Amino acid sequence: MAFDLYLDTSALVKLYVREPETAELSAFVRKSAPPLPFSSLHELELTHALERRREEGDLSTIGVNQIVGSLDKDLKQGVLARPGTEWPGIFARAIHLLRQHRGLRSLDALHIGHALESGAIWFVTYDRRQGKAAAGEGLKLWPKNAG
């Protein structure tokens, strides 16, 4: 399945946890055709982000459970979809990215590789270094100042 839009996990979190960028991001995402990819990598990083926020007191256990419920609902309703992930190709792309873009973090490279392998046109990130690398690989960036 090809996806027009790929969100880095930090952007995906903003759809489920209210942050200053949430409204603008939600409006942008609504303009795209669903579904959004939700890979094992997203799930891993999202779980970490939610648990960290719970530990720091920014989210309650009830809040985390509500977000997990919303994610499950969005998967069932087709807002999010599990891509048929071909990890060997994604890892090969990520290795190439790490060699081409000095200072890029490995998980950021995996997200860019995943976006490229899934045929994404747009890459959504709030990380400038990751955005610069994604743009260097031909992905359109949102927000525009991400790269």
C-alpha cells in the first residue's frame, strides 16, 4: 500500500496529545487521503513517548489509555493503517541515508527510509536535521520550516 503522507512519530504524537502545533497539523492531515501509515516503529516510539509523559506527570494513566484507545479506533476505521513493511529495504535505505547525511539519528533514518519505501510524497517532521535529510531525498516537507 502506498501512502502520500508519512508522519514521523513526533508529529504523530501531536495528533493524539494536544501540543501547540496540533491544530495546524490536524488541518494539514485532514487535507490528505487516508490512511496514514502506522508501523511497528511508530508504535514503539509512540509507546515510549506516552510512557515518558506518564512518568513525568504530563499524562495520567487514564489519559494514556484513552490515547491507546483512540489509536486502536483509528486503525479499525482506516484512519491509520499497518503498512506491509519490508524491513530489509527500509534498513538498506536508512544505512544509505546515514552515510549521506552526517549527524542523522538512526531512528530518524529509519523513518525517512520507511517513507521512501512506502512511496510517500510528503514527510511531516518537526526535526530540522531529519527534515533536511528527507528533503535531500526528494520528499516534500511539512511544515515548511522543518528543513
